[in-house]
Amino acid sequence: MALKIGLTGSIGTGKTTVSEIFEDFGAYVIDADKVVHKLLKRKDIKEKLSKVLGNNIFDKNGEIDKKKVADIIFKNPEKKKKIESIIHPEVRKEIKRFIEEVERKDKNAVIIAEIPLLIESKLYKDYDKVIVVYSPKEIQLERLIKKGFSKEEALARINSQMPIEEKLKYADIVIENTGSIEELKEKIKKVFEDLKKEATK
């Protein structure tokens, strides 16, 4: 029976790298951030968001400027809630559609949904298992600074999220991402083999 896995972590823990490695080993992966990216191009979603955030969230091509949206909701918890109530149900629908499609073609699939807000949005209840990708704060910080954030911005982003220690309480499997990419691949290979065994039972 196909196994549905929710994968999460905090900013700078390497969730996407972990998802990509799982995909290389044969898992079916859907990334909630990519789903959101597609949704933001939909006319109905654009209209709903501009009602909450105003028209200055669009760039010169009439597309939603994700940085502007991120800056607004980062500073305004009320608007953040409203935006999430528009986006989350749509993301859930898209992920459900993807999972059903995979289950139809592969009864023994390992399906991984990479969802940054898996715990906060209570979506973890939809999955058979939860994987949390873990890195200590100093490594998160280092990675974000390499991506071009200032130290202050990086710390603010990390501190605005649910603490990784809190997310770990929900984990069935923890993948620690603190070493080399080779070490990470080894860990994931073992986890994937175990999940595949379970899916083919």
C-alpha cells in the first residue's frame, strides 16, 4: 500500500535538498512551495490576495511579487492568517490530487509532500508518517547568510517560525542535516529503503 509522508523542517535546514535526494532514490515528491508558485498565477487567487494586501503586491507584468507579499505578512500576523486561509485549502487540494494520481499508477509508492508549515497548519494529520529535517540554529544561520540574507534578517526569519525543537516532537523520522551531502545521501538511502519495504507490505 502506498505510503504518504509529510516532510518538513525550518528555514535553512535543507528540506528541498532532502526531498530531491528522496526523488532520486525513487520517491514521488510534491513541493508545497512550487504548488503555491503556480497558485499565485491564477486570476481568482490574485484577486483574493489583492483584496487583503492591496494592488501594490503586483510587479510591472501584473504578477504577484512574492518578496512584497512575504515582507507584508512577515510584519502583519493578521494579514498572514487571512492569506493562509486563502492559500492553504488550495495547496491541500493540489497535493491530494497528486497523491491520488500516484496511488492509481503505483500501489507501492512512497509519496513525499514537502510542506514547510506541515505542523503549524495541522496538515501532518493527513500523512502516515512525518519526517523532520533537522539542523541546529547556527547551521541554519550560516546557510541563510550564504543565500544573501543579512544576519539580522536570517535570525528574524528563523525566530518567526515554530522552533525546530517543537517540530521534532511530531516526527516519526528525523533526518539530521549537519554533515556532507554524501553523509546525507547515505541517511536518506537507508530511510527510503525502510519506507519502501513498508509500502510494499
